[in-house]
Amino acid sequence: MKTTNIPFQERLQVRINLVLIPLILVILGVFTVYSYVSTRDKMEKELSTVSSISADRLARSLAEPFWSLDDDMLRESIKSEMMDERVMAVNIHDKNNKVYLAFSRDGKGAIEERRIPLHANTIKAANPIQRKQEKLGSVEVYYTTNFINYAIRLSMVKLAVTTLILIVVVSLATNIVVRKIVITPINQLTNVASEISVGNLELQFQNKSNDEIGALMNAIERMRYSLVIAIKQLKDLKASKA
């Protein structure tokens, strides 16, 4: 039996994929936006908490060397805190709010004793430096958010790859299921209907399905059988008149 030649763009499998794939993309697009916003917000809050803890810890460790004007100890304490690569800069202010010491990272991440203008991709935390309730100054710690941006970009790349794999898997699975459950039975029905249309009423097929396709098969089989009976009765009637 020959299968009806249907243009590729009109095939049921293609039309299902044209609906299913954009739907998957829309759903995953919404999920991606939600994931991006929620992940970024969560990581920024975590980084803000870390920077506050760092500023508080550094303020405590700087109290004694700042009171005794031990600059070497101040420098060592700051460099120790900047072992965390997320720390972009540390500024120490005296009680008149003038910069006493400033450390920052250069373009390669090396620690330098200098103050640089900080861009928007930083989170700032500040704490007063006190000794026995006396305010000696304050310390500012700046954490970079570039690590967050990198982590989110990596997450988006993984999500894009996952989306591509999901589309391929869903498309293949849909094609297999649709071909087995819908396309193959419909092709059989098309062939049977074509044979009936040219007068071949001896063609039979077995229906193993109880769904809508099965009901259609049963209806076509009843039609074929009815035509067989009608033609037989018509032949018998002509024979009796002869």
C-alpha cells in the first residue's frame, strides 16, 4: 500500500513540532528570566552579608594598630583581608573622614597601595574603627560583583545547552510517539480508504486500539462491510431479475 504524498510543511509531525518547540522556548525563556533575577538577587544578598562581616572583622583587627599608628600592621591586616579575591578595595579613614590608607586591585588582580575610583559593579560595607568606645576612624570594604556576573553567565550557558538538548529530545520523542500512535494508523486508514474508493472491498485490517483512531478504524471497517453487503445484495437482485 502506498502512503499519501503530503508536503513536508503540511505533515502532522512538522506542525506539532512548530507548535511544541516555540512553546518550550517560551516556557524556558520565562524560567530563564526568573532564574536570572532570583539567582542574581540571592548572590548579591549573600555577597552583601559577606562584605558586612568582612568590614566588621577588619574594623576589630585594625583598632589596636590604628590607635598605635602601626602602619605596617595596618597594611598586613588589610592585605590579609584582601586574600579573598572578591575584595576589590579597602579604604581606611581617620576620624576626620580623610583617607589614611587605601588598597585596591589593578587590572590583573594584584594588590596595590592606592585609591582608585570604583565602578558600579561593587558592593560597599563600612564599619567604624573603635577602641574602648573611642572612634578612631572607619573602614570601607568593596566587594566586586564580577564573580556574580561570571557565575550567572556560566549558568545561562548551561541552561541554553540544556534547552537545546531538551528541544532535541522532546522533538524526537514526540515524533516517535506521534508516528506510532497517530501517523501510522492514519496512513493505514488512508490506504484502506484509497483502496475502497477504487472498488477493492476485500482489503481488511486489524484494529488493536480503543482510542479515537480505533473508533475511526471501526467506522471505516463497518463502511467497507456495509458496501460489501450492499453490492452483494445488488448482484443478487440483478441475478433474480435475470
